[in-house]
Amino acid sequence: MNTEQTVLEVSGVEITKTLLGDLQKLQQYTGEPIAAVYADNLLRTMRKLCDKLPFDPYTEVVMALHDALFFQNRWIDYNANQYKGVCELLTSLVNQKNINNSSVESAILTLENLGFDTLPFGVNIDDNLDTNEDEE
Amino acid sequence: MNDNSIPQHFLDTSVLRSLLLGTQVYKQYFKSQFTDQPLYISNYVQMEMKRSYLINLISFYFVLRLETINNIGDAITLWSNRFKASELKAILQLIPQLFSTHQLNFSSSQDKEKALAILGIYIKRFELLLRKKFNNTNNDATACARAIVPLDLDLQNAAAGLKQFADEFGDVDTCRNKCQIDQFLLVQYRSEIEQLVQIASQLPKNANTRGFIKIVNNLKEILAQGAVACDCKRCVKIGDAVIALNAPRNMQLEHTDNSFDYLCPAINQPHYKHPSENQIVTNI
């Protein structure tokens, strides 16, 4: 197998593994400016995963974490325990080598239970928007 | 109620929507109110979220996917020019936030495909959280068939799964044939509805009562015309009444809508009206 073939075969699980180092550093440096070094790298690696493998099951989990962390730079607000929890979750997923839809769903719910807001995009709901009139 | 001091919480669509889609401040308000207590919803409440938000997200997905649309900006322009109802504006708030967080170029035709993939992932995640983040009472006496239309999404071929969902969710004739809304309104809760009609007839018309009176006017038509007046379009207009009637009486119905202030006392349904998002934001 030549080098080019190796690069082409990079998988979701391999890229997800590379996120763990940055997440551990974020856990270590929570609340400190130096954490930005690892947040920046983490963000770029997550995007690389999404660009290369948009339909991979690992991408689905990583994008849920991505949105929770990088919308309005909320990565600054999460605490060490939450980063520890996400490291444990991703470690468990990469150890499985292949994950199915059920594992993806379970992982996203775990992120939510850890306090990561995976639907962070706020929609200002009109006070006058009455559900009973939605489709009139 | 297991313990009178700690009510269990049953969420109306207005509160569920805020927990899933509200601003961070509003979500924090509800978090402080519920402090990790179990929250319950019903299939019918899920259906209202699918009808008012999920189906619009799917519509935007297909607007963006159109071959005549070159980029994200074109899709936003088309949507904002042609679709103006308030629930459609929510899509216009979401899309720029979602795609900006992924640093997509709104003018680039290359980023259109990326945007479709990201939107597909978001839709799948939203549906998952709608289905699994909250406890289900597993008691939908209307047997709403739209509520249980599945979204089976293979992200490699998202369009097929989304279209299948839109087809089935939009097939209101088939769904109506499967549901029991007529039994629910005309038999199971007929006396309660007659009582609501009586209460509404004695209320003055003002900003607080307007929503309730509109609902009751529709219920009156159903009482007068029978099952033929019960269809999915009518359900849009009486949703709060259906939710209040079907709410577990041992739980507190959490809502933000004025109509429940009149619906709930009449049927002995414990309830709590939360401040609107604007009230919370203004009071910070």
C-alpha cells in the first residue's frame, strides 16, 4: 500500500481519534486563554472531518459537538467535567471502530445529558405566534 | 401527583419549542424552572413541532437543493421573498446561524453541497432530540397518525428520506383516516367541550381571551357538524384545547399561551403560564 492510498483511506474513526488530544487539553486548560490554541485546532479538525466524510456516522456525532462548542464560541463556557465526559464518550466510540445509527443517537443524547447544547441556534419566537394559528 | 410540592411537568408545544429553539437566555430560564426534573410531552405535541418547524426545515432543504438555486444566498433570498408567515421566518433566523457557524460562503456554489450535508445532519439531530430528549406520556388519546410518521434518514441520500417524510406527513387524508380525533372530541371529552363553550360565551373579547374564544368557536363548529368537521386543518386551530384535554391530570401543564388560562381551570388541569421570551430578556 503506498502513501497516497493510506491518505485516501483516512476514516471517520481515525479523524475522531485525533480530536481527543485537543479535548483533553481543553479539559486541562478550561477558563484559561491558552485553551484557544486547542479550540482552534479542534475546530479545524472537526471541519476537516465534515469536509472529507460528510456522511460518516462519526461526523454526525462530531458535528453535534461542533455546533455546541463553536456557536458563539461557547467552548469557553463549558467546564472541565463536561470535557472529561466528552473525552470518555468519544474514546468509547472510537474503540468501537464501527458505529451504527443507534450508537450515534445514543452519543448525541449523551452530549445533551452532559450539558452540551447541540441545538444552540436561537430562534426568536414571536410572542404573537399562536400555535393554533400557525397554518391559517 | 406523587408529591404535591414537586409537580411533574407536561410541556405544551410553546414550552417545548422554547427548550429546543429558544435563545440561550430563555433556555436558561426554563432550566432554572425545571432543575433537572423529568419533563413529559405527548405524540400530539411532537406532531405540532413537526408541523410548525420540521416540515419548514425540510422545505428549505429542497429550496436549497433546487438546480435553479446556485448558492445559500439565493435560497435565503427566495425564501424571504416568497414565504412570509411568522413560522417561516424562524427558518430565516436559523439558517444564517447554522451555516455561519460552519463558516460557509453564502455566495459560493461549491458550498451549496456542504450546506445540504450540514442541514441534513441538523434535521436528523433535531428530530432525534424531539423524539428522545423528553419523556413521552405514551398516552395520545387522539391517536394522531401524523405524529408517528417516521423520519428515516440515510444522510448519503437525505433527499429521499426527507421527501418520504414530507409525503406521508402531508397526506392528511390517510392520517385522518387513522386517527381518533372525532371520538376524542365528540365522545370522550364532549361534556368538557360543552363546558368550554359555555365559559367562552360569557367572556369579553380582549387580547387575553381572543385565542381561547377562537379555539372554542372551532370546537362549536365541530359539535354542530360532527366528525366531518374534524380534519388536520381544524386540528391546527384547536391544538391548545386538544393538548389541555389530553394532558395527564397528575402533571402540571407548562405553557406560555393565554388560552390555557381559560382551558385548564375548566377541566381541573393544573397548569403554569411562563413569561414570554421578550419578558425574560427585558427583565435581565
